[in-house]
Amino acid sequence: MTVRPIRLVGDPLLRTRAGEVTEFDRSLERLVADLSETLHDANGAGLAAPQIGVGLRVFVYALSDPDDPERFRYGHLVNPVLAEQSPEQVEDEEGCLSIPGLYYKLPRPYRILARGFDVHGEPVQVEGTERLARCLAHETDHLDGVLFVDRLEGPERKRALREIRELMESGVDVTVKASPHAPLG
């Protein structure tokens, strides 16, 4: 397992739709392990493969249980599809490891059912409410080349774009680093 550099806003890979995983092999196992290690190191809730420079449809998550903050729910999804989303929305602050230090209120579905595969190619589904639902939506957006700020509207969107521009102009390193994982072929 390796902690990988997290790509930051401005990196073109973050705006590119990730490709489907077709090989469930050791390389995918290493990718999931690297994502998990990087997420743990960054103290985040979720991390998608494009955020570490890999254009594949994979993400990991680690969320504390609201009833027991010492307990975490860990997981990953390969080739996820948001199969069901409740019409009920919950507005809460959202941030992103690729846009460090900036948080904005954003509505997301209260409940989401995501389907995909585990690292071995076995079908799995994850049902989440509130924070987990937000994470599933956020990370799936990453796989589609969408950043959470793209979903903001009105004055909040204008403020976010201004703050992101200021962040990028401040000298934040958005250098593209080489990935040890094979590119999508």
C-alpha cells in the first residue's frame, strides 16, 4: 500500500469521465489498497481513483458511525451505478480532498442505493442515508468528471468559483504526478 499524491482542482483528469474496470486482478487490488491508504492519510470520507491519477471507475469510503464515532464503515465500489435515489434532499456542508479547505452547503439525496462490484468482481450493493448517501453521490460524481462545486447554484456557486480561482492563483501545487497503475487500455 502506498499513499498517493491527491490531484487538485485544475488537474484535467478530475474533469474526465473514468473508464470502466474490465480486469479484476492484482493491479485493481493495489489500486484499492492505495486509495484506502491515501484516504486514511488524508483523513477524508471518500476518495475516487481519478483523484490519485487513475482514470478508472473505483472509489473507497470510510465514514464514522454517527451513533458511535469510534466505529467506522469502510468500503469500496468498482464500476458503481446509483441505482436508486430518494427524492428527499438533505442540505449539508460538503468539501473535497481535491479542493482543500473549501466547504459549501449542497443538497444531496437523503438515501442512495449504489450497485457495483468488489475488488474480486463480485456484485455488491451499498445503501446509504445522509452522510453515506452524500459520499456515494460525491464519489460517483468524481468518476463522471464532476466536482461537487459544479452542483452549486446562484451566489454560492459564484463564491465557490471565486475562492477556487484564488486557491489556484495562490500557488497551490496542481502538478500532475505519475501513477504506478497501468493506464486504461
